[in-house]
Amino acid sequence: MCFPRVNNWLVPLLWIAALLQLGNCSLATPSPSSPAQVPTPHTFRFQNPQQCLKNEYYNLNLFDCAPCNEAGLGHGDGGLGKLQPDKFSCKCPIGHLTIYERGKQWPTCDEICTPDRNDNCTSVWLPQPRPSSSVCIYRYLNSTSVFASQLPVHPIISGIILTKTNPSTPEGDCRSCDLNYNFRFQDFCIASSLLRPYLHYNSFSQAMPNSNTPSNFGDLKFVAFFCLTLRNDTACQHLANLCVLSHFSLEKHSPCSAFLLTQVSDVVMKYAHSGEQARALQPFLFYKKGRATKELLSKTLQLADRKDLRLFSTTFGLGGNLKRWGSFDLEAVNLCQQAAPSLQLSLPKEKSEISCRLTLERLIDLVTQQDNDEFFTVYLNFSSNWQFLLHQLPVLIETLTPENQRNQAEEWQLVKRFQLISASPRDNRLQKSSVPRYEDAHKLQMYRSLRYVEDLEIHYTVDKDQPDRVGLPIIRLRYRHIELGSGNSSLSQLYPFRLRMSQEQVKRGWEWLVLEVALPLLLLLALAAAAFRLQNLRRRRKTDLCQMNSLMEFLLHFAGNVAYALLGTALLLLILQSSNSRLLKLLIYPACLLQLLFLVIHLWRSSQLELFLIDWERPRSSCEGQRLNLDSSSLCSSVRTFVAESSVSAWRVLFTANSWIRLSVKQKYSTLGQVFVVIAAYQFLDRFTHGELGSRCFLISAIYLLTYFLQILAHRLFVANPLQKFIDLCSLANISLFSLTEPGFGYYIHGRSPHGFADTDMSSMILQLQRTQTMYGRRGLLMDSDKQAYIILPPRNLHIYLERLLLPFQRSLTGSLSQTLLYQKDIVPSVDGQMERTSIAYASVNRFFCAFIDHAIKDMDYIIKEKSFVEQFLNCEIDNYITENKGTFYIDDSLSFSRVLLLGNHLNIFVLELLVLLSLYLLTTSTLIAAAGACVINMIIRFVFRYWVRRNVSRKTLIDERFLL
């Protein structure tokens, strides 16, 4: 049995998932060698650099100290712990080679063996010559394979080696760099083969204006090489700043591509390049879109100071150097001459906002002063678990993407670093300026264009119930782009600038309670109900749970339960007026598909049940051997008989079968009446919804639900029970109905007439009805009982014995004539063989069931009992006495056999209609189309189910389909 084991594993897994969800605010430091898709941390525990030990460096991205040697030993890097801290990184000591291996965070350090050394040198590399000049110009980067042919024992190291002398010349040259085979960048001479994977960045730098200017994007491929291959943190900061300077370009070859690759989940494949290392890249620039963004912005934090926001910032220069870090106030981003607002909480509007108009000359002076050399990252100082932490503030640039201008937060692309003002310099080498430098007009020819923040807002929410907790502040930026190439530009032109602090007092809405509490509980309940249903089915089938059909059964019922859970969640949101169209679609559309899938499979299986009509009628006179003319009564027909029961009229069986088919498609409510009321009431009440989609959906759902409940109530009070009428019909026809939905579970309707016969004339029938009025409790299966409906758990041998009885008939349909004759020796050859086999099979099955119901079979019997309240409520059988030869009949006062009819599935059908109605309305916003769709789906269900039931009745009761309506 595997189900208990599944239960044992399920609860711990759910708890682990919950704990992981609760731990989103904790510090998460990814492993340097971790794969690309590692969640980037947003929260850091700040550690002062002065607390770093002698062998530790300070990680500017995580604000903590980390040991160099431990990093080397722990990951196989660092040349046996030879790395030494260099403030913000680790480096090899003097007198050692530096080897950068692919896939490792830190380089390997190997001692340099010079020719004049007398001691034993353990380095496997060739002795390195001393530099021929006291003043070296270059350091050389080349592949380790260059040295392979020169080494007596080649180490198994594949990477890049940094040397102080040119490896292509043995004289210790350190002042030359052959540009035919190398690239020159700063004081590095880099082999061309090393930069081959990064040449695609040229396409971006060439597309940018003034691409040859070293301070912009001309060195992009070198910066990417040092960051991605040599894992130089300064170069990575430089690459991040170039990404910000490009206005977070989403081009494939932009400086942002490496950050998008490792930090944004939905664009991984687009930005992947074969030469780049698939690792978590730092610094962190992007937030992931989708649900993660929504959860981030809904987070509330405990402030370190309840009076104001304590902000912390880092400022990097374009080249990746740290220019400043420390407390942050709005004066750092204030372009106006007046004082900036303070960070105090709950400031009045007049004190929380400033605005001014800046001249173009002022903007040019600012951009000249900053020289594209200030890049801000802002953090909130808050407390958690008696610890002071830093949380990176998300930055929403409204002009970055069209999605950032919408209200759906999950569609926003948030970033973590921004620039206040930037400019694209003009290349004056191509076009000489006609204006002298000492004139003001010369400023207009310095830049092609500039971009500045015209609106900067720090927005946060305050919880009304917990004033000391605020929502995570978000920095909203709107940039203005100014082209300076046109002749209409003037230094006196004015441009707006606004700086403000804004807050919103919110109370945790019902949406959070419904989605975070009610929906998980409903889904958990759906899972438990499906598991209970599977366990009950296992008891009925006596099968093992570790089977594919059991798994499919579980998934089927779980899908139906999930549809109910999603619909319930959507209705709760509509009632509480906390929904939006996107959320409703996410709930309604999947629920509609799941409910449709469940209902189609469930109704098909219900229509294919094993069905047998037991005819209790016996001939009241015998005409065997007589041949009468055509005017004879049907009792002694001239047609040759083959079984004793042939003298009994078949019309009762045909009438009962057709009544079962009609009963199968009856419903407790009218869908046409439903949609008519919905359309009429909607037209009358729509003016009160103020045009809101959520209010309209609530109105439609409320009307449809109310109409449904009123129809069900009216049907119960004023309409005769069609199930009881069918039972009365069975008693009148002297026919019982025996059905099996599973080999070990089914329903039985005892229709045996208390008068012993039903095939009679009208006067006798009226006399029988008069007798019935004085014969109380005589129609039931038990003596002096009127209980005619039962839930049955037959003996296990019953289905096996039944298959043996039907085997000759089934073989006659598929087998050869010789095989059939082996089982049909008494068949008269003058009549069609198929009719004879059908008649014999029907008579055999009928005699078998009559004997079984009358307890006349010695090795097959049953007991009759009542279900307990718990069994009735849960629709299960706890204490059943099923053996190979013994079954149980449960008295069914609730007429549960309706579960195989549309009458017993009216709730499932109603739910599907409601889901279709809401889905079509969300798609079209037309009540007529939605109502028509609900009617059509009901008509299709009735038509298809009637067809299935009719075919099944013909096949299982051996009645020719031509006799069925």
C-alpha cells in the first residue's frame, strides 16, 4: 500500500514549502558556481568593513566579509589558500602567477620560478624571465594552452594565465603588444582568441552614437570579458553601469544581456551566448517579473525608526569604483535650488513635495559636472528579529517599457540602480565647432542629447493597523529625453523637475485574505476530498492504490474539486469587491476547463454502467406445443418459443427501458429560465454597477445563483419526485432494475409487484391499484417494508458468474459459428440464430438475478442493513460485509441512484454553466452571448448523455435499439 506513504511525505513537503515562502525576507547568498537561475537576494545584513579579519575581503554586493582562503579551499580555487585580500576582492600575492579557470570564482595562484632561484620550486610552469625593463607598460593575458608545448609535465588546467612578461618573447619583454594577434586595453595585452566570444558586443557599441569614445561603450567587449571570464568585481560594476547608461537596453548584445540572463527568468534563452559563463552575476540589477514582483511590493517591514525612513545608498563611478556609501537623503537627487523634502513619515503634502523649472543651461552644467559618473543604489534600513537589515529599494522607470506605465504590478520590470542625469557626448573630431569655447552657445554643441529625471517619487504605504510597519518603498522615475542636435535649442529653455515623497494609508484588503488563506484551504480541502474519494473507491473495488487507474481516478476527482475551489474563490472576491479582470480570468478560465473535463468523463462513465432489467412476470397459462392463428392472443402466439418465459409480454420491459432513458435526461431546473431571468434582471440592475467589470460579474453570478436555488426549492415543493415515480412504474410493471457502476458497487430498485403479476387487462389493473391502497409495506424487498431503493455491494463472485452467463452471447457477436454452436446445442435452426442467442442470454440472466434476489443461490447471498449517519453524509461504506459469496444491500432512502443520472449531477452541471457564463462574459462583456453559451452547453450535455444512455441500455439489457425512443 503506497497511499499512507504518500500521506506521510505530503505533510512535510507542504510545511517545507510554507517555510520557504516565509523565508523570502532572509538573506540568500548564492554560491559562486551556482547555475544561472539563482534567486537574487534583496535583503542584506550589513557588516562594517572594519570588522573584516586579516584574511577576509569585503563583498560590496552582499555587504559582508568573506575569507579568501576559505573561498579557495572550499571550491578548489585559490591555489591551496594562497589568495590574499585586496580590500574588495582577492588576488594572488607578489611572485605568483594568476590562472583563471573556467567555472571557478577565484583564480589559482602558482608560484613563479625564476632562473636565479636556488631552492626547489614546485611550480609546474616554466621559469618566468624577469622583466627586461624597470618600467613595464603591459600585463599579458593568454590561454594556458600557449604554454602547453613548452612544459615537460603539462598540468590539467584549462584557463587564462596572467603574466608580467610577453609569453611570445623569451627576453622578458613587458613593453610591446602586437596588435595583429592581441587587443590592447588599459595596461593589458589580451590575446585575440580570448575575446572572440565577446566580439558580438561590438554590434551594440557600433550602433551607439560616438561609439569610439572610450568613456561610453567602445570598451564594452573588454569590460564584459573581465567581468564574465575573469570575474573581476570592478569590471562587473562597470558593466552594470553601462547597462544603466544604455537605459537598460533589452537588445541581445547590450551590456544588460548578461544580467538579464541570470536575473530575469523569462528571457534566459534570448540572451544566452555560448562564450558566457552560466552563473549568478553580481551586482544585482533586475527584479524578476510576475508574481515575485507582486509579492515584493506587498511586503511590509518593521522600521528601525518609527518617525522617518532611514535610507542607505551606494554611489559608483562609471568605471566600477565605489565613490561613496552612507546615509541617503533626497538632497542627493535634488536638482532644484530649494531644499529637498525630508524623509520624515506622514509629512503634509506641501512639505513632502518640491518642483521647479530648470533651464537647459543648468541641465548641461549638471551633466558636465557629473560626467556620467554617478550611479545610485538605495536601501531601506529596517529591523527584523532584533537585527538591523538593508533592503534594496525597487526602482520603477515609467519610461522604460509600456508595461511599466500600467497598473498591473506583476507586469512591471523593476531595476535596482539608476542615474539622475546622463548625456551622449558629441564627437567633435568629425565636425569642428564653429563657436568658441568661451561662449555659452558652445555648451549646445558638447552633447548630442541628454536624459534627466523630470519626476522622482518615493512612494510607500502605511498599515493603518500597524503604524510602525510600512510597505516596501518604491522609487518611481520618469525620464525626459532632450535632443540637442536641432537648431531650435536654446540655453534658456525651461524643463520641469519634481521631487516628492508620497504615502498611502492602506488596510490589508480582503484579496490578501482570500488568496493567501481561503484559496489554499480550499485547495487543501479539494486534495483531501479527492484522497478520501480514492480511498473509498479502493474499498469498493478491492484494488491497490499504486495503480495507474487509481492515479487517474484521483486526478479526475481532484480536477473537479479544484474547479469548485477556484469558483468559490472567485465568488468570494466578487462578494468582497476585491477582484480585477485579470485575477478573475486566472480563476475562472482554468476552473471552467477543469469542470468541463471532469463532467464529461464522469457523465460518460455514469452512462456506461452495467444495467439489467429483472422481469418477475411468470406465465399464467401454458400454450406450449399449440399453433394458433394470427387472431390468437399474444399469450399463445404462433411464433415458436424457446424458453418458458416467452409467453410473457415484452412491452413492460420496453416501456421501463424507455422510461429509464427519459429519466436520465430530466433536470431539476430549467437553464432557459435561468438565462432569461439573468438577462432581464441584468438589464434592470446594470445601472447600479457603475460600469465596473467586477460588479457586473457579481450581479450576473448572484442572479444566476438565486434563480438556481429558487428553482431547486420550487421543484422540491411543487413537483412530484421523478425518481419515486420511476420506482412506482417499476412496481407497476413488475420489473426490478439492477445496476453496477463498479464490479463491486451499484444500485438496486426492487420493482417486484406485490400482486405477483402485471401483464393483465385494464380491469385487473384497477383492481390491483385498489388493493394496493390497503396493503401497506408490501412492495419492499423485506417483509412488511416499503423500501425499494438500495445501494448494493454485491458478492465478488456475482460479476464473474454474470460474465459467464453472457459469454455465449458475446462470443456469438465476435466469434465464428462453430465456436457458437458449442454453447448452443438446443437452438432451433429455423429461427435466426442471433435472436435465439439474445433470448437465451436474457432468460439466463433474468433467472439468475431472480434467484439471487430471492436468496435461492446457495453460494451467493446478501444481507440488508441501514447506513449510519456518517456513512450517509460522506457517501461511503465503513463496515461492509463483502466476501466472495456474501454482499450487502444498504437501504437507500435518499434515492442515490440519481448520481448516475443528470438529476443527481445537477450541481455539477450548474457549476459548469455558471463558469461558462462568466468565462464568455469576461471574454465578450455581452450577457446575450454568455447566456446563449450556457444554454448551448446544457443542450449539448443532454443530447450527448441521452445518446450514451440509449446505446448503453440497448447493449446491456439486450433490447434492440429500434425499440428504444
